[in-house]
Amino acid sequence: MTKQQRLFEHYNPIENRVGKTFFEELHTEPSVYKMYGRSEQLLYVGKAKNLRNRLFTYRRANMDSSSRKTICLIRMTHKIDIEICESEKKSTPVRK
């Protein structure tokens, strides 16, 4: 089966929207992250053992091979909030 040709180039806008420094300053601690859309609506809540590794999966996502759900989430996200936790299993915030 041949791959469908695209009319528009796929690009990953998340770094431009939340900022390059946001990704550069990410820590590796367990955390809960919340992704928000343009008008501050909550889109997604996720948890991570290593926040840097987890959020970099969104930053490096290939728009040709990622799931539709992931592509849609990346394209809708304009802000990400983070809460550091004791562990991935204990989601009690330690600090923001």
C-alpha cells in the first residue's frame, strides 16, 4: 500500500508554542503535567517517572508516524503546567 501524499507539510508546533527554554529547563524528577489549549481549556493530564524524557517525546514526535491522538494533542497545546511529585505512583505535589 502506498503512502498518501500530503497537501501541506506536517510540522510540530509545540516547541514554538511553549518555548525552547521550557524544554531546556525540564528536570528528570517524577511529575504530573497538564496540557492546555489556546483558551486555557485543559486538554490532557499525564504523569511521568522522568518528566524530561516524557515531554521530549512530544517535542520529537514525528508528525508522519505518530498517532492521530498525539498529533491532535500536540497541535492543540499552547501551555504546559508541571507539578513535581514524590514518585510516579504518589501524585501528591511536592512543588510546582
